[in-house]
Amino acid sequence: QKYRGPIDIDDVLVSATTISTNVAKLAHDYRSLIKPILIRQAECGALTVCPDLWTDNYQNINYLGLTIYFVDSDYKLYSFDLCCSRFNEFDKTGASVLQALRKQLDLFGLLPYMDNHNITFTIDRGSNILKALKVTTTPSKNKLKQVEYIDDTSSDDSSSEDDVPTPSPSKYIEANTTMSNLSTKAKETGLNKVIHERGGVALQQECIVRWLSMSNMLESIDTSKEHIRACLSSKNNYSFKLNNISQDALKDLIVLLSEFKNVSTLVQTGSRPTLHMAYISIDFFRKRLNQLLKSMFTFDDRHLAAAILHHIYRRLTFATSYSKNFAHLYIREQLNDILGLNQQQAINDEPV
């Protein structure tokens, strides 16, 4: 179709007011669609909110962003940006951040669930947001979590053959602390450079916010242990001695963490977050360990009686009501035998 005559540009291009009105309408429609979904997740206690304050340095404007995470019944993770609004408060104190946060959650009907502590907040330990959320959290229902991803921690338990004595768990903790100190001193004293020049692998450091860092540190020490020994023996200015490290504990920790490393490597595929998968694994291991412990240990009356005599376990919170009553009855019978009350009762019951 051909147009003839003058054309008014306002008839072809809409004005900024029309665009902003249409954007506001679309935002309202999408809020109406997502609002019942978020409320349903908040009622189940499965909703996680990640607030963040950031500044546009070009326009010098502050923004408050909220990211939502939740996992459905099929263990599928959903995440999306809930909002990114201008931070119009007077300052960035905890009270001001809390007020801005409540305004945004109120748009989606989530404010009552925040007040009832049904929403989990995950933050990066920013001081402003941390102060704001601490105002609303209580010690008994603290749902505020600071992000410190610790995925490769070592276990206190280790499996061994029947003819090999099992080392104390404290030995593994001590060995891990010693190796961590070795890695730190290697960086501070320049030992990594000397090890690298000798053909070894530089010692990696453990970091609590990096996955698999402990496993990588232990493997680097095990790979370069001969080079470390040569460097430490050739120079007297290194106060650290390699014989302080238990080689058996080092091998056991590497074998233990290798399985977690393999699983973590398989899980971390793609760019989507996979931390929620760890909860499924933890639940599986918890149930399996309970089954193994029940099959390995059989409690009798003497075990429960000994627990009652312990000042920490005397309430028998881990036992059923039937076991508690049975343990109390057993203790009374034993006391009667010790004091001779049963024999005295038997004499009194004899016919004259």
C-alpha cells in the first residue's frame, strides 16, 4: 500500500508515554501470573530470595535486585530475576534497605511470609543487606544464610581393613590442618617457586568458597612430596618439617575425597546452578548411614543404662518411650540386687 501526502510521525512511532504505559501494563500482567506460584512456594517454605544492591556508575543510580530460586517436587530448579528497581531510599542503612526490600516483596504478596520467616534469604555477606535481614530474623527461626560453599570437606570417619587399626578422627583433622599450613607457608616463603623449578607441582591452597579446593590441595602435596622433602632438607630457613604429616592420613583423605570430587565433576555440567542437588545426596547418605548404624549396633539394657549415667545423654532423647521405661526398670532391678532388696523381699514372701 502506498501512502500519499504528508505523514505525521506521531501516527507511525508511538510516544514515550505510550511505551512506558504499555511496559507498566505488561509488568502488572506478569506479576499477576507469577504471584500465585511464588505464594505457593513460600507456603511450603521452598522459596529462596537473593537480594543484591548494585550501582550504575555511568548514571550514578542505585538499584535493588531480587533473584528467586526454588525447587519443585520433581527436583527441577527454577531461577529468575524477580525485580531490579531503583533504590530511592535516603541512605543505605539496614533500615532503609529493609524498607525497600519489603516494598518489592509486597508487590508479589510475599510480605506476610517474610514476617513469618517462611522465606530463606541467601546473601553474599554484604553489610547493608545483612543488617537489614538481621532485624527480621530471630535466633529460634533464623532463615538468613550467608553463602559459603563448602563442598569438599573431609569426613571424620574412615574405613579400614580388620587387621589394620583405625586411626583416631582427630589424627585426620590434625593432618589436614598441618597440610593446610604447609600450603600457606609455601606461598608465603616462595617455596612453590623452588618446587616448580625442581619439576614438581606448586602446592594449591584450600579455600572454603571454592569447590574441590581441599582435594586439589591434598593431591598437589602428594604429587610433590619428594620435591617438598628435598627443598625442606636443603634449606634450614624453612621451619616446617615434612615428617609432621602422616602419609597414611594423606592417602586416606585423598581416597575419601576422590569420590566426592568425581560426583561433583559429573554434577557440574552446563551453566545452570547445581548446588541444590547436594541436598538430595545428603538425604540419601543420611538414610543409608542410619540403616548401616542400626545393622552394626544392637543396643541392650546395659547400653541404655550407661547412657543414663552420662551427664549429656541421660535424658535418652535418642531412644523411644518403650526403651526409656525398659532402661529405668532395668536400673531399678540392678539397684535392688546390689542393695539386696530382692533377696529380702524373697525372704519376706516365704511362708512362715
